[in-house]
Amino acid sequence: MKEKRLQLVEEFIQEKGTASLDELCEHFNVSKNTIRRDINKILENGTIQKVYGGVTTTSDRLIPFENRDHSNQEEKQIIGEIAAGYIEEDEIIFIDSGTTTRNIIEFLPKGIKVTLLTNSLDIINAAATLENINLIIIGNNYKRKTKSFVGMDDSNTIDKYNVNKAFMAATGVSISHGLTNSDLLEYEIKKRIVSKTEDIFLLADQSKYDKSTLLTYCPLEDVSTIVTAQPLSEEYTAFCEEHNIQIATK
């Protein structure tokens, strides 16, 4: 219950930009002490900051999904093209929802036969006309805000599949907090997928690094390959060398 409220409080602040303590108390029907504790917890993620009488989002750390598609688009297409090159015939793959991962489909080798698991509406639409792709949809509730399906009636649905490679998105990426997102239902799907996958590919443009949100679904050291269009910083490069993480770039 507390984790769900923290998620909702953070989303409320991000959507409004700025919120007062009184406004938060009234909206969530909790005391000021409770809201202060929630805010102190969310502050650890760096996605909000305190202002007089309330809190505000930290600039563009969390861009609304409908606007993300237009930011860093060239970089995202390059990342999608690189990632597509790692997909091999007859593999079972998962492609996460996101404006970077969605670019993979257009760069798939022509006619390649794969089984594709996804919870992304964009990827479902792109793959639906490709007869060589066996499409399996994960999630039973549509979330318009992120164009993704979330939640599962049967929590063991994903466990039935031996996923070879997972191409994952993240709202924030950091060495200390790993791969993070803010939605509890999306988190459950992401966490189950990475626990079942042989190779985890992280697809994130440079705007996502050194940021974190409420929920960590995968430690950074568990990633097999980081796909990037730009060189990583010395800190991340050293981390990858230490943990045998491949850096895939052009």
C-alpha cells in the first residue's frame, strides 16, 4: 500500500510540475506527517526537489511519454538499429515498452523468424503484419500514458517462456540504483522478465543516465549488454569492464 501511494504521489507531482503539501494531503487524504515522509523517500530518487511550501519536479527528468518520442529521436533510432543486429533466428525475445525499444522492429533482418513477447502497443502494431513473427502479448490492462499493457491475472504467465534475450527500457539508469521505473505494475512485468532471461540488453539514450525513479527492477551489474549511440562516461565504462558488461555502439 505504501509503495503504491509513493508511486501515485510521485506521478501526481510529475504531472502537475509543482504541488503544495496541503494539496498533496487533500488529494491523497493523508496527514502532513505522512506526506512529509513520502516526500523524503521520493527525494532520494532525485526526481523532485523541495520548494517553499511544497515540492517541484526536477526539470526534465521525467518527460511525459507522449513527448518522449520527439526527444533524442535520432539517437534512439541508432540504438534500435544496433539492438536489432543481436536478434537471431528462432530466438524467443522480449521487447519492452518505450520510445527507444520501439525502434527495433523496423531494423529486424528481413524474414527472420522469432517469437516476440511484448507489452508495448507500438511494438504489437509494428509486428502484427509480419508473418514471420510469433507475437505473444503480455499484460491485461492498457495504460494509455505509456502505450503499454500492465498487470497479469496469472503471475506465472511469463515463467512459461524461456526468453533468450530481453531488450529493456528504463526511466532512469544509475550505478547505485540500476534500471528503474515508476509504475508498480510495469515493474512487476519487467522484474519477472529479467529474472527469466539469459541476456539482458539495456536500451537507453544519454538523457536517462545518472537518474533514478521509485522502483529498481534490475541491478546494473545484471545487464549483459548496454546499447548506446554515444560513448559512456569513464565511470560507466569502468563499471562495465569490472562486471563484464558489453558495450554495443556504432
